[in-house]
Amino acid sequence: MASAVPLVIGLMSGTSLDGVDAVLVDFSDSPPHTLATFWLPYSAAIRHQALQLQAAQHDEIHSAALLANELARCYAEAVQQLLAKAGVDATRIAAIGCHGQTVRHQPAAGYSVQINNPALLAELAGISVIADFRSRDIAAGGQGAPLVPAFHAAVFGSSERHRVILNIGGIANLTDLNPGKPVRGFDCGPGNLLLDAWIERHEGLRYDEGGNWAGQGRLLPGLLESLLGSPFFNATPPKSCGRDEFNLPWLEGHLAGSERPEDVQATLLELTSLSATQAIARWCGKPDELFVCGGGARNQALMASLQRRLPDCRVAGTDSLGQPADWVEAVAFAWLAWRTLHGEAGNLADVTGAKGPRILGAIYPA
């Protein structure tokens, strides 16, 4: 189903559960060029429903179906607003690449669930939709995640500099781009997920802007050591994780109950930083440059911590490479949709552990 139309929309709603990132991407040249962006926050109802589905509950099949319909309407609104902002008609769009909302990620059990109703989205938007990117990789024996390293390699690779791309969304994942060597990539632990959940519980805020609240606390070395004891951190790649692995109940299991909340926040920030830098040291060696994308790139305290732990490495946001940090994942799913349309593989077997390259996604024609 190759398309000569070079415009694709990418939609991403990650484990942070904050809303939908929408991008309009032009693939007429390489690297692809982002023409417009739009962010639509989740309603409180959608966020609550998605959080509820992270664990087993009564009548969850019905709940999941209702949430899928609400998400499709939310995605359609984001598409409409994006196109209006860009001044582009829907008839000019080849496809929408829509990841959906992950609520369970269990590749060891052979599945990963992204809540979505791509058929309804195609109907509402009048644009073909490509969705369900993970399942083909899992069917081929892979983790189904992370999928963005293939995109990172395509747009951020250098023939001279050893680069690592660190995506800090709800979960953090990294891509090792070492010239002359195979691309490596894997989830390395919690990103913003625990930080966001903890500050929302204690301060009523959706996120810790700039890491300011964490900056008011002190590191709790014993807690940090306890958290780093999770078997996930020592597991050998390929590996991936989600809210199934890291969540508030998991955190609470490591707390005595007498800790100051801001000290826990400071420790969680260091958990994100240290788990990432330890993974880099263990699996990537000593890169020349670390480029960060995702919401974590806007957390100045977290970026400063990464730089302290990697004193001989340049640490910066992907903005300096021409891809604004906030939108990289959404652009990646537009890129994956573009490859699906052209019958090209979207996974990297060395990253996910799949038996080989696979064309990802299912197409729902307009």
C-alpha cells in the first residue's frame, strides 16, 4: 500500500498518561521534516480509566472497549486541531500512525496491550490509520519494544561520533549509536512515571517542573540502593518494561513511611539518572554525546544529574540535532507508519530480540 503522498501524522500517548502528542511530518526528503505539532491533554476521565486498566478489575473488557472509543474521539480531535493549525486538508494525509495507550506490557507472556480503536479513528478522521505496531515483533519472538531505536538510528546517527539517545518519557529507553557497530537499544528503567505519580499524590501537580521539588529534598542512599535492587536493572538486553514493573505500589514496598516526600522525590530523580547512566556504562561504553528526548529533557535537575554522572560526555536535548525533544516519539510513529505503507521493516531485531526484521502495524483504510 505504498503512498506517493509524503505527509503522515504521528500520534503518541505514553505511559505518563498526560495527553496526546500529534505531529504532521513531511517525508518528501531525508531526514523527515515536522511541519506542525499539537498537544491535547487527556480529560480526567480518560486518565482515570487508563490508570484503572493497569491492573485487573471487574468487567475490564467492557471498560477497555469504552476507553478505546473515547481515545479514538480524543485522537480525532487532536488530528483535527493539528490540521487546522497547519492549514492542511485531511485529503493530503497518507496515513495516521497511532500507537494507542499502553495498559499492559507482558512480552514474556506473548502480548502487549495498547488501548485503541483505529477503525473508529479512521472513520472520524477520514484518513487511513496504522496501529498495533508491537504485536508483530512479539509474534516473532521480540519484546515489541522499544521501537524508536530504528528511528533514532535513521535521524540521529553519526559516522564520526559515538552517540547515545536517551528517551525519558514515563519509561526511559536508550539507543546506542556507535559508528561501525550494530544499533543497540532497550528500556533502562523508570523515567518520569514515578516522579509524576509521587508529586501528584503529595503536591497535587501533574509533574515536577524543572525538578524544582526534587531540588528541595535530599537523596536517601538506602532507598536508592533498595530501588536499584529490582531484577530488571541487572537483566541483560533485549528488555522492556512499563507500569507493570514500576508503579506506586512497587515504590511503597520500599518505603519505611517516615520519609519526607521531597526526599523521596529527590531519590526518584536520582533513580532515573543513575539507572540510565549505569546502563550506558554497562552496555554502551563511553559515548561522546548523550542526547535526551521526551519530557525528561525539560527537567533541568535531571539533565544536570545526567551531566554530573557523565562528566566526559556532552549532554544535551535532541533539539540541537534538529528534532525538538518533546515530539521525537510522535515523529517516530509517523516514521514507522511511513515504513509500513512502503512495505519496509520497522523493528531492529538486535534491539527487540525478534527473529528478524518485520513490517509492523495493521492498516485501517479510510
